[in-house]
Amino acid sequence: MTSSAPPASPRPGENPHLAAGAECWGEEDAPVAVLAVHGRTQSPADMRALAERLGVEGLRWLAPAAAEQSWYPYGFMEERPGEDPWLAWSLEAVDEHLGRLGAAGWPPERVVLLGFSQGACLLAHWALLHPRRYAGLVVLTGGYVGTEREEVSFAGDFDATPALLAGCEADPWVPRTRMAQTEDQLRGMGAHLTSIVEPGAEHEVSAMASELAARLLRHTVGATGR
């Protein structure tokens, strides 16, 4: 989640994330799809490895790739340049990939949003901007995007969407305070949230977080038709 130099600027109006592609795997007739969003310096291959680790059947996975392995070129709580397009492009990419899942037979109520690190921040922010019933929301080491000085104005209803927010007490990139703020927003907007903050500073998906994520995914598969 550290800052880095921005990727090469595309021509105005182009979204580089939509040109970066995506990987799909899993059952083509699965009752539930997972939109799996990787972290900075990662790729869809990392989400495939996580999916194999979770080992849940009955899922179709879609893992979009970020341009140059970064959804936006700054820390998620850093000040953004006034004309910066990267967060908007990233949010647009989430919207586009959800639309593709919908066109393929998985509307939002049959989609789990799952992300790690920068991907978790992006999905948490997107979901809070677009609250409704989803099959699930899994935020692994992340929180919504914005500086401490920004006023948030999220509003709406998640309609008891099953959700998981997991991280570590002393994570070097995701402050405990932002996880708590994200938890408050999700609960206040009607998500059925499980939140765990483990001791330590490991920026990773822990064994406990993996088990809880797998449990949520198995529940959504069973509740959706299998």
C-alpha cells in the first residue's frame, strides 16, 4: 500500500484498467460468482492462488488485472492530485466487470465482492458508494479510500449482505482506525458483518481470515441454490 510513481499516463478518456484484461475460472454454471480484486504489485494469479487456498466449490471466479499491477498510484489514505483519474478509472473497472458478470447470468445478488489490500480498499469504497444486496462482501486487509480529513457521505442499505472485514492490529499499510471506520459504515448501512482484527503486523490473509472467508463463500453457495 505504499506510494509509487504513477504508471505512464494514457490518452484522455481511456481507462487503462479496462485494457488490462481479466482471468476467469471455476464452474461455468455456478450459482455464485466472485469478483476477486488483487492488491498492488499483484495480479489475477494471486487471486487464483487465494481461491485454491480457500477451496470452495460451486463458484465462478472473475479476477480483473490492474494496469501495471496498481489500481491507483498512491496510498489509499493519501491526498490525491486534484485532477487524478486513477481512482475513478478503478471504480469504473469494478462497475464494468460487475456488468459483465450480470450479462453472463450473475446479477449483484449472486456476486461476492472479494479483495485483498489495495483491491480490498477499492471494493470497500465501491460497495459503500453502491450499497445494495450482494451475495457477499469480503474485505481482506482494507478500508474505504480517503484521507482522515475527508468527510464521508455514504448512504444506502446493504440489505443484510453477508460481509467480512479482516486485518491485523498493527498492519503497516492499513490503520486500525480506518478498518474501524469502515466497519461502522458497513454496519450502519445494514451489512451483516463479521469483523476480526488479529494481533500482529502481517500484511497478509491469515489462516483465520481464510477460514472465515471460505465459510462465507460456502454459505452463499448454499443459500443461492446449491
